[in-house]
Amino acid sequence: MPYKDKEKHKEYHKKYREENKEKKNQYMKNYYEENKQFKLEYQNEYRLGHKEQIKDYFKTDQGKKSMRIGAWKHFGLVCDNIDKLYEHYLNTNECDNCGIELIEGYASNRKCMDHNHNTGEFRNILCHKCNTMRRFYEPD
């Protein structure tokens, strides 16, 4: 039901809230105290379910892409066409510097996105070893 005078209605509710502030606070305090256990159980169930959803999402191709691009942006990579760069990253199987076969995981020949740390521009896809060496021996 629409109100004829919205300002009058707003003013009435504002005044009511101010006059009954203590009463409302006491009611909410009692409500939260009585429902504390239920709230904790609900939060724990929600968290567990949410964690499982996130784990499942990051196992999908879209989740892996999202996580990888997010990491690149976090480390300062700047790119106009991030989707094209991601496709290039997926299709690169050799280090652009030493030619070693690249793998996923935490080995010294894992794929790394090399970029200029000052400008954020993409340079190459390298193995971890070459990427580390470039950081120490080549200025940005």
C-alpha cells in the first residue's frame, strides 16, 4: 500500500526508532543470546558447504583460469587482451629462454609468466629457473 506522504512516513519511523532504541537493543540482545547455538551451527554448516563449492569451482577450467589470471594481476601483470595471453600460456610447452619442456607443479621447470616489474608488460613464458635468473641478472 503506497503512502500518500512519504516524508511524513519516514519521519514517523525515524522518531519511533529513536524513542524505542533501548527496547529494540534489549530485544536483539536477548534474541542473539537465545539463538547463539543455532547461529554457530548454521555458520559452520555454511562455511563447510561454501569451502566445498570453492574447491569444486577451482578444479574446473574456468576456475583454474580465474585463479591464474588473478595471480598474474596480483603480481602486477598488465595486458590488453588477457584471454589471448592465457591461451598463449596454455599452448606454450617449452621455455622461451632455454627450451626445456615446461610442466605444471612446483618443479624448477614449471611455467612462469615473465613480466617487467616496472611497467607490468608481458615478456616471455619461462621455466622457473630462467625466470629467477632473469630477475637477478637482467634489469627491468
